[in-house]
Amino acid sequence: MLILNHQQVHDLLSPDLALAALRSGLTEQAARHVQMPPRQTTDAGDGAGGLDRHTGANWLRISSAFLNDSGVMGFKAMNRAAGVGMRYMVCLYDIATGEIKALMDADEITTARTAAVSALGTHLMADPASTTIGVLGSGVQAHALVRTYARLRTIERVIVHSPTPERCESFAREVTEDLGIPADAVAEPKMVTEASTVLIAVRATRDPVFFAEWLRPGMHVTGLSSVRYDAREVDDDTWRRADAVVLDDRQNVAQSGDALSVASSGGFDLDAAPELWSALGADPKRETDDQITLFKSSGNAMQDISLAAFVTQEAHTRGIGLSLDDFPEVKPYA
């Protein structure tokens, strides 16, 4: 078993490796050789038999997947502690032997797989002629997505807005310096939508950050950070206005605040939207230049486990990680 810490996983990852891993996993999923039980998210109690009064403040999520063609299975566990932060871990097994292949910090796994699947979804649906992209949010995930999308498309300009001007300016400088792509920080979110037709929203809050009134013909929107029931990203009318919608995982998207809201208000049927594994092999999602399209990602275990398997192989190739033999010890059949 390999143990890989945060820095080691960071050093092993690259956008190209993440894209290769996700393409491999999606191909396996399209062949119907992936099993994914429903993921489980549990909010901590208040110590008196009820939910914490700060709903969702402390929680644990566990998701698992079997990639039968790749011969691996595993789970990701992530938890949030109020006032402390988040922790992510992946445990990767060999299906045939039951051995643990790797135990790794999965913070970077989560960032990279979210960026890769969102980049693939955006690439599938956005107008190929659009070389300016808009970003609502300026954190680590935003930078990873721009960096990964640049491996698929030519990006000539990035327009970014986030609520903290200092972070927004810093993000623009980093994109310009690290990626060589001119990036501009703007004061209002609407200014992002006015300057670009490919929009990526990466800052989920309790209220939407993108609104249908900003949509224009030919625009594409990618939503990737509304994952829990109490998080919002795009408003209900954006779903209803879209001419084509693709989901990365219908079951997990259905648990997001965005999907729960539009299901409650009516006017959009999640079951009518294809998932990414099927859409990648189908006809182009954008049939005309003026179509409005939406890609919604909530992540799934296949994405995490597929990327973890690629990282583990890269670690063996490069001799990185702490090897721990015979853990846990096998209990043979009598």
C-alpha cells in the first residue's frame, strides 16, 4: 500500500493526467462497467438526538465506485468541521486481491477531477469559436478549471469577478503570469457576462450567483460548485432557458441546491438531460450558434477513483510515496 500526502499528490497531478483519467473512466462508464452506489452524506447531530442547530455545519460524505475494466475499486471520504475546515481521503483497492493499493490525501484529487470533468463538459457544449471565458469566483478551483480548459481550447482572454477585490485581482495576475493568458478582474458579475459567452460559475453560496437575465444567444454556462442541498449557483430560469443541458451525474446533481430548487419550482425535468458519459459519444450538443447550453457537475466516485488510480500508477513510476506492507492484514478463508 502506498501512502501519499497532500504535497505528493499535488506533485503527481497535472491537467493532462486528470483529463486522461476522466476520459478513461467515462469510457468505462459508457461500456456499463462501472458500479456506483448512492453516495451518503450525514450531518452531525447536536448531542441531544437532533441535527446540529447550525444545519450542515459538520458532516461526513462517503462515496464509492467499482471500475471493473480497470480492476480497481475504492471510496472517498470527506468531512467538514465548522471553524476548522475540510478533509478529503481516497482509499484505492485492487478488486481481484482485495489489497489496498493506495491511501491518499484527496484534496488535490477533488480539485483536479472537478476541473477535468467541468472542462470536458464545457468543451463538449460551448461554441468552439468562443475564446474569451468568464469566471465567477477566484479560488483554487477556478484557477484549476481555467488551467485544465486551456488544454482543450485556445483561450485568449479571461474575465473574472469575485466578491473580494484583492483575491479577484490576484487571480487575474496569476492566470496572466502562470498561464500566459490575459486576464481582467471586473467589479460586477454582470460585467463578466457582458464580455464573454462561455461562463463558469465556481462560487456557490446560499443564493444563486448567476441569473438567467444575463443570458445571451450562444452563451454556455458551467455550474460545478452547488453540490449540497443548501448551496446555490445558477438560478432556476437558467435551467429553463437552456436549449441543451448535460449533467455529469444525475443522481448527485439531483441532491444539489440548484436541482432541488428547479425541481420544486417546476419547468425542468432532470431525467430528460443526458449524462456526460453518454453525451461525449453522441451528436454535438450545440446544433446552432445561438443556442444556450448548460453543463451541471456535482462530481461522483467514478471520477475520484479513476483519477486516484492514475495518480497511484504515476507514483509507482516515479518512486513517490511511503510503502506500507500487509496493511490491513488479510484474514484467509478457512
